[in-house]
Amino acid sequence: MKVSSLAIICLSSLAVTACSFTPREQAEGDFKYTEAKQVEPLKPAPGKQLPEASGQYDIPEVNATGATGKGINVLPPVLVRGTAAGSRASENTDVTAVDFSELDGMDDLPSFTWEGIKAALARENLTIVAETAEQSLTTGWQQQQLEVGDDEVAATVERQFRVTMQVPDHRRTATVTVAMTDKKVSGPGADMVPGGVSDANAEANLLNTMINEIAVRQQGVFAAAEAAATVNVQPSFNEAGYPAYELDIGFDVAWPLLADVLEGVGFEIDDLNQSAGMYYLEYMRDPGFSLAFWNDNQEGKLDLADGSYQVNVKGDDDSTTITIYRGETPLTAADIDRLYGPIAAEIRQRSAL
């Protein structure tokens, strides 16, 4: 009999717990604050006066109508997440929007962004029922299945959205906004479907899907930019007709790059003169022990005799030639061809860092 009583108590507790279930979107409490009235102003005692009121703590009158207490949707808002490079949530908190900025290697930001938006809609199986290219579009109905209320009654919510993109004349930035334009609710639980925050969250979720799609597509842009950043090197001749290497980068980029390249293939830089474009070097195939402990002293990678060398770097904004001298004598075309592999590989590797 004792066991039966305990069972009854447990079942009763479960029943109370079940009856006290509160949906996620609904606040909990007794909501007595909704019945609160303004307190009557203080009255001075006979023959006394109240100090002048500042009004600092007066509660303003609210003329707006809407849900209060239990009817307020307390779902947390979904934030717009700038997961794409160069994106950030709009500072205008009245709209669901994101700002994009142009990146290196991106030729046409508005076109790139608009293609990403449409790809995201296709991934979400959302049709486009109206479109003005790179300006605005209206989606078909996006369907959401819900279970609402204490009894988890089924309901269906359908929403349509308008996506707009604002682009200034310079076309280096773009602002994308998502706004719900229409909504249909059906099913047994239609009357209990929350609005407000849920609708704003649907806008943010759709916009975040677009931002994520654009972020994925940016990886292709970055890869192409990285490939384009790799320096092209080929055997050629300098303006004096001496055998040299030609690079498709300007002098201002090539000059500091060559310092790393020369040390990388085994040269030790004794001196340099940027105005003359000259590096003064020593080369040893096997440097062994050196007091210059700050140098890597790695074994030389080039099929060159040990000794003193000079490298002349000369170019303009678009291209640069590199001429290697043994003492005062330029290397031959055969030398340039023989050394091309390790030198070109080192240039490409260093330029990609």
C-alpha cells in the first residue's frame, strides 16, 4: 500500500509538471505587472509644499497596442552573422540587413553578391517569382512546420520575402536587406503560432544563409587571387643584352622579395644598394660552421662555384630583370638555364607567403 501511495504521488507530480509546460516563445510568471496602475502623486501635508518635481523618473504614457504578459513572444532574436569576408551586420537595427565590401581579386562586387544570393535561394528550394537584376527580388513561399501550445498542436507557417540590394555608384560596397512581405498560417494550431520575433528570425535565418553561400564562393576568389599572386619567372635578357631572369612584378615588389630568395638558395648578403639595385653576395655550397649564427647557413641549392657574386635588380612598375654576375662578369645563358629550376621555385615559393 505504501508503494501504491508513492506511485500516486509520482504520477500526480508528473501531471502537474505536464500541465505547467510553457512553450519556448512564452514568458513564465503570474503577469500581475500587466494590471499595475500609476500611483497617485504625493500630496503635501497641510501648510507644506512638495519640492519641484524633475520628472526624471516619470513613466511615459504608452499609446502603442500589442501583446502583453503571456502574449509576448520571448524567443531570443537571431543575429545577422557576418561570416563572409568583408561583411558586417548593418548598423540600422530597424531592418534585417548586411553590408558587403569589395575584396582583393573581386572584379564586380554587386554581380558576385547577387549570384550568391540566388544560389542560396536555390539551395533552400525557394523560387524567385519576380526579379530586377542586382536590385530586388521576391521569393516564393517558404514553408515551416511547427508544433505549438501545451499540447504541441501542428501548424504550418508560410512566408514570402523581398530581398533588396543597394549599391552606390562606385560599386565597391553593397547592402543586402531581407524583409518578410506576406505570411500565411494554417493547421489546428494556427491561432497559437507566435509572430513578431519569429518572423524577424526567419528574415535573419534567410539572410545568414545568403551570407554563408557568399562566404563559400569567396574561397574560389581567394584561390584565384593567390594563383594570380604567384610570380611568373622566365629566362630572358636585360636591357643591355645580358642573360637574366624576367619577373612579371614591379621593382618595388621584386627588390625586397629578392633578399629572401637569395638567402633561400644559399647566398649570404654582404651589402646592398637599393638605388643601384645591387646585392653584393658570397656563395658557398657547404658553409659549415659560421660565426654569423643569426644566418640559417643552409647548404647552397645552386650549381655555382664558391665565391663573390653580384645581383642586379632593375625594373619598372610592371616587370623586373635579375642579372647575376660572378665578380664583374655576367653569367652565361647556359648558366641561367641551368639555375632556372631552383631559382624560379624559390621565387614562386617566397612570393606566395
